[in-house]
Amino acid sequence: MIRDFLIRDLGVIEDAQVEFAPGLTAVTGETGAGKTMVVSGLGLLLGARADPGLVRQGASRAVVEATIGTDARMAEQIEELGGETEDGEVICSRSVLASHRSRSAIGGVQVTAGRLGRLTGSTITIHGQSEQLRLTSADHQLDVLDRAAGPQMARLLAAHQEIWSAHRRLAERLVELRTGEQDRAVEIEVLRRRLAEVQAVDPQPGEDQELIAEARRLARAQDSRAGLLRADRYLNGAETETGLEPGAVSLLELARRELDGLGGGTGADRNEEDRRELAALADAARRIGYDLAELATDLAARAEHAWADPARIEQVNSRLAAIQRLLRARSTTLERLLEATARDSRRLDELAGDAADPAELEQRVAQLAAELADSAERISALRRSTAERLATAIEPELAALAMPTARLRFQLESASMGPRGADQVVIMLAANPGADPAPLASAASGGELSRVRLALEVVLAGSEQARTFVFDEIDAGVGGAVGIEIGRRLARLARRHQVIVVTHLPQVAAFADCHLVVTKTSDGRITRSGVHAVSGADRRSELARMMTGMSGSELAVEHAQELLDLGEGVRG
């Protein structure tokens, strides 16, 4: 049930707060006052397309908001979205921006307009001109018949849809198996070849970078050893093909000996001071020799330990080259190659494990086809019995709506097997005596279509869970006594459901438990509309205006009271 309903800047309605009561609520007002905006606002809450043209001139957005009742399933779905309900009610809203965007929320959480519509649509139904036109479509006529069949049909359809889905899935697999075996074999061969190429190298995650780093370390070690060996040769000397090549240590020793010889001589041309100076030079050469010999020893030891195993260098370079050839061939990185290899492996497992036996699969498909046929026959049988019952129940309702000789039939015809069985339904109407039944789309006028729609709802609603019905243009093309009967049927429907009707007929409005009037004012530049409830003398005046166009006519007011008394009698 809809309780509070707020409209702001929608069409000509600037700001309106409406309280819908249980039972039947009539919405009336002068032509152009904005009655249809009430239905349009409710339509937005049911996921209707957000037309920026609905935004009131000068406003940046239009907003509609309502507090509606929830059933257990709806409350559960809202909570799954993170929304909140309270005391079996939830607040939902929709805003339409002049910039062609809209925003929707339910229970305090933002949702898409489609999701909002699916949630609110479980408890609210709008019947307007478009809904009446939908009644002429084959799919909708099937919906009507299945709805009349009640919970039993819902269970049969749910079971049938499961069988249908399983049958379609296996049938498609059988076709793939029969026509795609060669493609499957080719794919398996390609996958095996790709996997074999990778497995031959068997690269590990990050191995290429580790090998590059090790190769650099080995190259540095090799360069260091070569330099140390050269330095050792310069210090200690080396054996060559032509003999011993002296190094710095031996050359320095020779120099020291020469100095020793000079410093220790007794020649007449050398004085004591020369000998002392030469001896000092020899001592300096001796000290340098000690240091140089120590350096040469350390250098030789370091050169001995600066070892880069040539075999390891060859192994690293060879391994790195193999990995890089594989990566170049695939134009990828090692990380991506390993990911692709994992996918290839999974796909190969799928294909290898998917080698179903066509004969076995064909037998299972045939078994499901038989189950489908049995299920469809049970559905058809229930539809046939429901069609007879519904046709019988609707004729008194049509008679009361000034169609006393109308005959309505639900004609079932065979159709291709589908998720809803193997039937198609055509509603046939013979509106006048002697007329042959014809499809509803061609046999009914606009007014007759409205009455058929209402008669169906009255019959169907008697066994359904309480919900909200909104009727717009249900009284199009009718008047007088037919209007009274429409009002009477709506009041009867409202005993079990909340019913909101937008009407131009006083005969309909008089049966309402609550009467709302949409009024408009204008300052010459801007037109504004509002919605308010009327009762007592105000309600009589509104009904009189609807009858004559003059709210002050005493005769019209008296007739309005007669209609109100009639409505009160039906409600009471």
C-alpha cells in the first residue's frame, strides 16, 4: 500500500504532499490541472523512463517520493541491497534532472531505476492506456490466464522452466559435440604444442631476472680476476716463452743491491757523506721492497680466490638464452607467459574432460524432451480449465459494465515448446448479439477495452494477495450508468486492495473512500498545481463541477449528494 506520496517540480505541480488511504482513492481536477502527473510520478517509482520534459519549467530537477508497504520477499531483497525497512514500510524516491539523468533510491540506498521498478512493481500495478493496449498482445493475454490460475500455475511454470533450461543447455551441447569435434581436436593439438614448448624450457617465475643478475655477477668476477692476474704479473713477474719476465719486486731487489754496492764501496772519489746517502737510499729501497713483497703476496692470494667458474657462466648464459628465445617467439614477458600457460592448461583439461558420449547425451536430451512434453501438457490442462472458469466469471462483470451480451473466450492454440509451455492464448470477444468472436485487439473499442480490463482485474483480484492498483483513463469513452458500474466495481476491488483512480466521471469519484482534487493557479506567467483532499460540501462542489462545469449549481449539488449516498451504500 502507498501511504505518503510527495511530488515536487513535476510538470505543473510545484509541491504536493498526498496521503493515500486504504480502499478507493479518486483523483480529479480540471483538464490541464495535472492529474496525470500523479500517475506519472507513481510511474517513475515503478521504473518508467525519466523524461527531462517532466521537470517543471525553471526547476533543475523533479522529485517523487513515497512510503510504501512491503511484503516479506520485498523486504528481504531491500535488506540484501543494504537498504532499511521499518514497520513493514520503506521509503523510495526518484529524481529526474533536466540534464537527462535520474537517480533512484529505496530504503536509503541508491539503486538503478530498473531495480527500483522491479521492487515496487511487486506490490503496485498501474493500468493506463498503454496497459490496455498491452492487453491486446498475445504474451500479456497469456500472463492474464496464468495469473488467474494462481499459485498452482506458478509452481508448474517454475518446474517447467528448470526442465526447459536443462534441455536447452544439453541440446546445445549435443550440437556443439556433433559439429565442433574437428575444431575441438584442432584446439587440443594447438594447446598441447604450446604447452610442450613451454614445458621443454620449464621457466620458473622470475627466473629470467635472477639469471640476468647472476650473469652480471659472474662477468664482474671474471673481469676482476683478469685484472688481479695482470697486476700480479707486474709485481711478481711471469714465465714467458723467452724466459723469465721480471716483475716490480725482483727489479726493486736488483736496484737495492746496486745501491748497497755503491754505499759500501771505498773508492777514493767517494767521501763519507756520499756513502751515507747511498746507504740511506739502499735502506729506503729495502723498506719499499718489504712493502712491495707484502702487496705482491696479498695480490696473488686475492687473484687465486677471484674465481668465476666457466662452466657456471656457460650454464647461466645458455639457460637465459633458452628462456629469452621462448619469450621472443611469444612476444611476451615471463609473467604473462606463465599466466597464459596456466590458462592453456585449464582449457586443455576442460576439453579433455569434455569428451562426452554423443549417444549418452542424445538419450538424456530425449528424456528431458519427454519430461518437457509431460510438463507442458499439465500446464495446458490447467490453462484450459482456468480459461473456462475465467470466461464464466467475467461475463456477469461485463454485463454490469453495459456489455450485457458480450462473450469473452480464451482460445488456446498450440505453439512451439518454450519456457512457458507449448500454448499461445488469444482472447476472443463477441461484443454484440450475433457477432462472431474475434481477437480482442480488433473486436473491442477503446471504451470496451477499458471495461474488459476492469472486469478482468475485479475477477482476478479476488484471490490475490493485497496490492495497490492505479487506474488511469479506465473510464475513457464511457459515462452515465456505465460510469456508476465502473465506480461500483472499483469500490468492490478496493475491499481487498488499495485502488487509486484518476477519473473525469463523478459517477466513479462518488464511490471513493478518499477524494483528492488537483487544482491549478496562474499569475499570468507561471501555472502552479497542487493536490488536496476534499470532503463534505467541498466534495459535493467538486462532483457538481465534474457534472456541469459549475460547482455552484444547486441541482448539480443535489445530484452529487445522490451519487455520494449511492457510493456510501456500496461501501457500507
